[in-house]
Amino acid sequence: MTTIKTMKLSALAVLAATGTAQAHATFTSATVTAEGYALMQLQVPHGCEGKATNEVRIELPEGFVFAKPQPKPGWELEIIQGEYQKTYDNHGTKVSAGPAEIRWKGGELPDEYYDTFVIRGKISGVAAGTELAFPATQLCGSDASVAWTEVAAPGQDAHDLKNPAPVVKVVEKQGQEHMSAPAPTMVGQISVEGAFTRAMLPNQPVGGGFVTIRNAGGADRLISATSPASEIVELHEMAMEGDVMKMRKLENGIEVPAGETVELKPGGLHLMFMQVKTPFKEGDSVPVTLTFEKAGSIDVIFPVRDAAPKGHQHN
């Protein structure tokens, strides 16, 4: 991968003094799943020798592709593009270049506070057992920085490094019965959890998406959904009319009342994936962006479970 390197600072010598910091920059999860989507949440536990962090940079390794950073209020996002060493399949489209480094700039994270910086992407073409390093750098004004950029050589213990790069280990896919539910994802006072979709038959034209939405704030409304895996994503409801189960598109979205929980589930409210580019396969993940009228947009990963029980079909 071709990465545009960061500029050398005039005070780069301060990096030699950063070993006195107690806590390293690490990810909230130590593992990622091969050929699956992952939310990389970098933990920044302190500043530079007492100074506030104003910029965070993360270099993306080969095999972490289609990266999409999460914006942070008060910070400017910069995405550095680069060439991949290989060509990757993105739902039927061949991709040979993409984000190689992400930078959050112009913010203010005081030394006494902690925060996370999040990137969503796919682990592709990386064998289980491989460790992926994401070199990261904190910049604190014009005269201080902390570089978490040392990568362990084969056979070397990363604990022996003074400033180790944040690392995750790639693990094999597991059966759905062994998979833990994705952690809740939040935007404003809205949190979503338990997202999933189901594997599709080769000629199945549509698929359903299900998720639980919790609202800890004022009344809001889910107004739209999009996904790179599907040309169209609609908000639908299935309900009994007499003895007939009927489905209708919700043109005005789905209401999420203040302080309440709304469940999108089979046989009720749900997302409808239409004109799917490649049928969903068990063990894969489908990225979806949900947009709320007041809270804004949130990126959610929908794991693909086994096929829907016989008789549960969208018509």
C-alpha cells in the first residue's frame, strides 16, 4: 500500500522522551474476523507529557480496506488515499486503491481525558493468526508528539517495544451460535444494537434487515437507510390485515419516541434490501448507514446469519 507519510516536525526529538508515558494507545478489541467488517476503536489514554492532543493519525495496513472514519465533533477529518498492493472485491466492484491514512485534526483532547477514534473497514485477504499493526501518532501543538509506530519483527514480543503500534489479531469466522452480538453503536442519544440480516438464496431478489433502536433523548425518527451492498434500502412494515400478512413501505420513516425502544424484527418493522448486488452469505457482514431526522447518521454492521426459517419470505 502506498501511504502518504506525515511531515517531520521541527521538534521530532520529543518522540524520544515519550517512553515515560504509562499507557499505550490500543484498540478496544484485540481481535477482528477474517473476511468480515470491523469497527477499529483506537483508545487515546493521555496527551504528550501533559499537553493536550490536537491531532491523531492512523496508518492503515494492507488487508484493512474500504475504510470509513467516524467524524468527531470539533475535529476536522483528512483521508489520505493510496494504492493497495492487491485488488479487492467490494460487492462486485474491483478496487485497487483507497484510504491509507486517517487524520483527525484541530481538536482539543486534554491530557487528563480519554477518548476513542473510530474507523470502519473490512478485513480482506488476511489469513487467520496474522497480526495487523496500525501505526498511530498523536500531535500536541507544534512542539510535542507521541508516536505509537514500532512494529514487532517476526518472533519478537511486542511488549519489548518502547512505543508499540496498536495491533489486532485476525481470527477465523465462527458459526453464528458462537458469535457475540456487536457492541451498541451510538449517535447523539440514539443507540442501536443486535443488528443482523439473513443469508439469501441465489435467486432471492430482496433481503430483510433487523436491529434494535434505543432512544435516551427526545422524540426522533428513522428516515432512511443506505448500503453499498444494495442499490435500494427501504423502511418497511409487515402487519396482519384480517387473515393476510401484508407489507408496506413506510414513506414517513419509523417513529422512535422519546425514552423508548423500537425493535425492527422479522414479521414487523424491518429494513428491505432491494437490488442486492451479491446475495448475502452466512458469516459475511453488511455495512448499513441509518439516518435519523434529528440525531443524524450512524454506520452499523449487520452480520449475516443463517437463512430465514422456512415460510418466512418477503413477497
